[in-house]
Amino acid sequence: MTSLLGLSCKTTQSMSRKGNCWDNAVAESFFKTIKYECNHRHNFKTYLQAYQIIGNYVNWYNNVRIHSALDYKTPTEKELELKIKNMYNVA
């Protein structure tokens, strides 16, 4: 894996202290959610079917589903809000 990372000058390996469990918490939370809310409800017959259903789920998750941790906004709405806020705070 490190040899693959070394091929790109834009890629750096992320490592924290030994035993720090927060590195992958966001990704693990998302994959837990997608497994529970999407994958366990479907019996995929083909790779293409899985790709389409999971793609539709991710689109719904980011653009339609509201999140209480994001002040009841979608991730897309919250990201846009933060970009606008940062744009005006930089100047």
C-alpha cells in the first residue's frame, strides 16, 4: 500500500498515535449506516445493481436526508452554508 501512495506526490499517508480510534470514526459511522439502511434491505443480483442502488442511497443521504447533528440540514446544505460562511470570514 505504501508503494501505491508513493506514486502520487499529492497523496500522504495519515497516521496518528497508536491506539487512537478516531481516525476512521466518520467513515466507519457512514459504512455502518449504509449497511443497516441500504445493503441489508436488498439482495443484489449483480455488481451493477449494487452500484446503482448504493449510488442512489448516497445521493439521497447527502441531498435529501436531514441530520440532527447538522441542525436538521442535509450534508450538502451544511457544506454550502459553511463555504459561504468561510468565504465571508476570510476577507
